[in-house]
Amino acid sequence: MSVNITKNIPVWCLLILSASACAEGMLDVKPYVSTNIIYDDNVFRFSSPDQAKTTFGSSATSDVMKRVDLGINVNLRLSRQLLTLSSSINESRYNRFDILDNTGRSNSLVWNWRLGNDVYGELSASESQSIAGFTEIRSAVKNLRTFSRGRASINWTFQPSWTLQAVREVAKIENDQSNFKGTDRKDDIYDAGIRYQNPAGTQLGLDFQVTESSFPNRTGFAQFFFGDENTEKELIATAAWLPTPKTRISTRLSQVNLEYKNLPQRDFNGFSQRWSLDQTLSGKTSVNLTAYQEISPVDDVLSTYVKTKGVSISPTWNFSSKITLRAGLGYEDRDYLGSAGFFANQSDRRNDESELASLSLMYVPIDKLLVQLQYQGEKRSSNIRGLDYQFNMVNFLLRYDY
């Protein structure tokens, strides 16, 4: 493990540890360490060994990555106020593709505040840095991506079952590689809504959300066809119902309106929906069924939004208080919209289909130790040559919380 980890742990984390004796009963400090060994048989999501050979001069696509995380979680309670601080740093090392070796980090500070019994909210700030994935970019480079977010919210429970909410967020995504600077993005998010919840567990919600996005480094061809500013307006309805103590049905429905500054021909209206059923089958088994159709932005390809339709099933078996097995199967269809008119016929634009599978076994021999073995796989087919791929990944994790 490199000494860079200890050098990069924020000094204030050590100061908080030393101050814990001065605030006994109010301060909860929980350091942790974890290590991962990950085998991935197609790291860059190449469509074939020939594509890998063209890029690297070798048809090898697999690698083993070792990762070590050091982190700390701190909770400070002052009367009815709760401050939560989280900080971690990690190092990843690859056996074959050592160009991907990297150091990542994550820091966040959250103040959950409360005034009286009916008014409460959150003030938070976070920043994380990690290597960008290769699902879309098909480029064998190490691009460190920094994600930062600031959030402020206020809630007012004006009746026992009714709550008004307002949220303001600012989020930024920044890439360190010049080739990806065009996808740097800033989102200004405004949200206001009302929620209802009764003692039986029925929940209803209605929100109106506006997201103003800007791409400060988008120039040339991309700026001409896709613009550098757009606004997404979303009217969102949510609901949850418990018809029996062992059954929960939930949904999220939204009308999405995308508007592009100076490019009205690219404006788009769509409908998103997600339905979930959570069923407890016995004291040790449960299952989740989900179906969805969603509109979302895509930043790493020449498309500004994608319609995703999918279904999934995720059963869980709790064999004992120490052993849990989770599985997942899914199917996804992704229709890439907003392709700047490159395709004369709608049937010619990019469409991907994915078959997904996952399996994880978690073992907690003692309260502070987690041992996990996880498998994840995907087979994607595409109507655009060179964009299909298949991968299998196995992850072995050990985590100890002090």
C-alpha cells in the first residue's frame, strides 16, 4: 500500500479523533479500512479481441485490480442538530493495464438541522474523484472525473401527515483529460413539492423540478449540434402502498420537458415511469420486481438523452444473521435520442439491448467485519458496429469498521 494514502488523509480527521474525549456521549467516530480484489475479463468493454489488438497491439482484455480504501465517518450531535462528516481515500493498482493506476477520494459534510418539531432540513457539501468508466467512451485512457455537489433543503410538516419541501442543489462534473472537457457540466437544480404519509404506510408526493445545465467547455462541432445550455422541467408524482404487511408497491411517474437554448428543433417531451414490488416471502426470503421507462442524459456519446426501458428481479435470502445471498437478473433496451440528425431514418439511430446478471454473498462473522464475494455480468448488443460488448467481473471485498 502506498504511503500516499496516509499523506492524503485530511488533517481535520485526525484532529476530530483527538477531540473525541472532550465530547464523550455526543461524538461518534468510526474509522474503517477495506480491500478489494477485482477480476474483470473486459476492462475497456471492447466488442472483440480484434478491437483490443488495434488499440493495444494485443488481444488481451482482462485484468486483476487491487484496491485499498481508508475512511472515517464522524457523527456529532448537538441537541437536535446532527453533523455528519465522511472522508475516504483509495488507491487502485492494475496488474496488466497499469496506465489506469489511480488514487481516488471522497469527502462530504452534512448538517441535518431542526427547528422545533415541524421544520427541518439539510445543508450539505460533497466532492469525490474517481476514474471514469468505459461503457460508452471506448477509449483506453485514464480520465479522472471529479463530482461535486452542494445541497440545501427545508421541510415543513404543517399537518401530521402533510409536508412541504423545497430543495436547491448545485452539481458539477469535471474531467481531467482534455479530450473529455467538452462533457464538463454544471447543473443548477430547483425542486418544490408536497408529500403525504399516513400511519398505515401509504405515501403520496408531487414535485416540480427544474434543472438548468451548462457545458462551459463545449465548442466547435458539439456546440453547434448539441448546444451548451439546456433546461429540463419535470413534474413528478410518487406513491407507495402497503396492501399487506409483507407487500409494498411503489411508483414514480414524471413528465419530462427538455428545452435547448438557441436549438428549439432539439426540444423534447417524454414520459418516465418506474414501478416496484417488494414482497416478503418468508422470514428469510424476499424479492423485488421492477419495471421502468426513463429519460436521462448521456454525456459520453454524441447524444444528449436516452430512453431506457427495462425489467429486473432481485431475490434475497437471509440464511442467518451472518450470511446473506442476493441475486439479480435484468433486461434493458436503450434508445439513443437527440443524435443531431445523423440518421435519416428513426430505425437507423443507435439502439442497445443488455442482459444483466449479478450475485453476491455477504458474510458478517463479527459485527465489525464484512466479507463479500460478488459477481456482475452484462451482454450488450447494438445496431451500431463496434458498440456491443460482453463482460464478467468478480469482486472479493474485506471491510473492517473500528
